[in-house]
Amino acid sequence: MLLIIQTILIFVLFSAAYFGVHHIPGMDLRSLRLANDSAGWLYSEIGLIFGVFAAFTIQAQAKEWDELLRAIREEVNSLRRLLWLSYNLPPQKAQKVNISIFNYLDHIVHEGWKNIDCGHRSPQLEASIRLLQEDVFDLFKSNHSYAPTAEALIRSVFESREERMFYSAKRTPMLLKGTIYMGGLMMIILSYFIGVSNIWIDYIFTGSIALLIILIVLVIEDLEHPYRPGHWHITQDAYQSLLEEVRTSMK
């Protein structure tokens, strides 16, 4: 629905700009096009440079999005395996581990998720993961058969968490984004002067270019903010599901 509204808004703004340019007093675009037929190849060179920058940025962002998703899955899976491993402890000790896992997940879902897009580290969340580590090391050290597995799992939780925090706050350099946006704007503006004599065919031609460039920009913005609602949207469902599983095991 949001994409439809954005598309309609883009269509209205482009149409207003297109016919506004064509009605500027003294602006004879048809004569200008006839006098600059050889400028088409220059326009294609600008489009090629823009396409290279846009493709590089989208490919890099898509890779970071995949790494972020992988880090979240590994963190959740390691916590779940740690929960299952605690079932081998005496009930009271297992309950202590479950409470530590529950508190950590609860802080992520109800507090840490609000500022996760900027890699925020709250004191409460840091304290909960530190307490989880201490409880795991303390409770499993007496059980030598499970201690190595528990240590490997808590290490995986920490490593995945650090990767999640890193990729959550990672952004495309402003110089690169500025270059892409400036290139896109140049492509749209110059398309008014590169076209055909028929105004409606030219309108379709320039409109298609503008729509494609704006969609590329929307893809870049969507990938750069994975926690903001969009087509590449990461939710807290995995953490919420595990939280409910821990809550059930504590009953």
C-alpha cells in the first residue's frame, strides 16, 4: 500500500514538473532537442556511471542485510540451544539459566529493539547479557560433560550479538549516497532535453527514466534501514517466539 501511494505521488510530481518545464516562457525544448541530437551518447555515459554506482551500493547493502539476518538467526539459535541444554541441569539450576535467558530476551524485545537501528547499547541490556554469561559459566562448570558445549554456545551468542549491533548501525557513506542521489537528479533533469518530438511519447520516455531512478533510490533507502517497515524489513518475531518458549518452560 505504501509503495502504491509513493508511486502515485511520484507520478503527480513528475507530471507537474514535466509540463511545467514545457510551458516555461521562451523554452523551446523541441528546437533544443533538434539542435542537440548528438548529445544522446553523452546522456548514456552519465546513465552508465550512475548505474555502476547504484549497482555497487545495492549489492553492498544486500550483502550487509544478509549478514545481519544471519547474525540474528545465529544469536536466537544459540540461545535456544542453550535453553535446551539447561534441561540437563537440576530443576533449580535450569530455572536460573532460563530466567537469565528470559531477562535478556525481554530487554531486547521491549527495550533494545527501539534503538536497535542505531546500534544503541542500554546499561540494562548490557547487564542482562553479562549476568547470562556468569550464570552459564557458574552452573555448567560443575558439569564437565556439558561445560564445553555451554561455553561454545554463550560465545556464539556474544559473537552473533556483536555482529548484529555492527550491521544494525552500519550506513552507506554520505559521499557515496550523495553521488548516487546527485546522479539520479541529473539523469531526471537531463532526460527533459533528450527525447523525441512527440510530446506524449517523450512523456512516457522521461517518465520511465524518472520512475526507475526513484525506485532505485527507494531500494537503497529500504536496504539501509532494515528495521524500518519496508520490503526488506527485519522484525523481532524470532526473539519474541523464543521469549514465549522460555516463558512456557519456566511454568
